[in-house]
Amino acid sequence: MKTQLHEFTLFRLQEVKGTWPSVAKGCGVPLRTLEKIARIEYPTPGVAHCQAIANFLGWNSPSVVKR
């Protein structure tokens, strides 16, 4: 089941593809884990990893509209 957080994370990871190593370093998630999440090799990734990536990519930004 995809949540808003998971969908946001997947969407933003595709937008920043090519910078995944710096995203992984910046959010503290191992690069391989980030890659598996982005490629949907983990259909239900851990919330802590998704949250860390999403926060780094702007989830808490006031400009992000959440439905």
C-alpha cells in the first residue's frame, strides 16, 4: 500500500535521479537502500527511511501540497 509519504518519496526520487548519492548522504540512508526504494524493489519500505528521504527532498516544505 502506498501512502502519501511513499508516493512523494518515489516522485521526488525520480525528479532528482542522478543525484541519488548526494541525497543518500544528505539524509543518512544507505545509497543501496535509496536505490531499492526508488526502483520499487522494496514494495513496502520502512517508514523511517521514507521519512528521512522525504524530509530531505522537501516533504516538510510549506510549498508542498498534501492531499
